[in-house]
Amino acid sequence: MIPEHNKIYEIDNKNVNNTYYIDFNNNSINGMINDEDALKQTIYNILMTERYTKEIYSTDYGIELDELIGKKLDYIKSEIKRMIIDSLSIDERIKSIDNFKFTVERNILIVDFEVNSIYGNENYRKEVQL
């Protein structure tokens, strides 16, 4: 006998943004977060994850910084801007990524930029080893 599945389930959209809080310093999960904090954690995690290296994530998740190794600085600047926009644009809560500023300190490229989301504007920084 084949079971029948005629029941329609209602989805509570109020808690769609809830996610586990990941304490990256202690490698642990501590409670739940939502809304703006959940988005901040998502942005951090996307920018810290090398694309295609973690089977748990889709091929759209993460950033491809490894391909910049050994490239010239001007190329890295243009590509990292594109990569950041590409990697973060998968999240529907993000409206735009703007105001990129580049600084080089020793052998580190510091990229400051602004994310405009449904929660407002927030500044972020990504450092890349040259």
C-alpha cells in the first residue's frame, strides 16, 4: 500500500531568518540569531569560505580567492571587487555592494566596502595575503 500525502503544511515566514549562532573563535554553536545578525554572520562565512572546497555548500557559496595567488596587484584589485560582489549577491537580503577602498600594508591587501541590505548599510573588511 502506498501512503497518501494530501496534507498541506503551512510555513511560518516569521522565523525564516533564524539561524544558529556560530562562535568562530571557540568553534562552537551558541544559541540562535536572526535578521541583521544572521546576515552579518552569513557575509562573514561567505567571505571566509573558499568556493568549491566544502561539500556542505552549493557551488554558488563562498569566494574564489585561491585563483588570485601570484597575480599582479592591479589585477587582484579588480578581481576581488568582482568576486566580493558575485559571492555576496546570492543573498536576497543584500541590495548592493559599493564604496570599495583598497589599502596595501606590507604584503596584505585590505579591502573595505559597504553592504546595503534590507537592514541598512554596514561596512565590511576583507584582507587578502599578497
